Amino acid sequence: MALKPHSEFSTKRRQTRKEIFLSCMEHILPWQNMTAVIEPFYPKAGNGRRPYPLETMLRIH
């Protein structure tokens, strides 16, 4: 039984639950359509604290 070189182990890693969930959501949801619907109601930058980017907020929540 030969040992595998270290380089084979470093290239493969387990996907996190978050990565699996987001990849499934990429296939299910059309992100451009979703952002187009929400964008008119999303807060714009003005005086005060700047809002997070819309796509970031959708992926977080």
C-alpha cells in the first residue's frame, strides 16, 4: 500500500454546508430577476451608513 503524495490531499477539500446551499440556490433562483424585483425598494446610499450590496444581503439572509 503506497502513501499518496501530500499534493493530492491539498487540492481536495470538503464543501461546507454554506457552499452546498449557495450552489443549489444558484440552480434554483435566477438572481438577476430576484434583484430586479427587490432593487427599487432597497435603500440607496445617502446621508448616514451605506447599505450592504443587494446581492450580498440576499446571500446572507
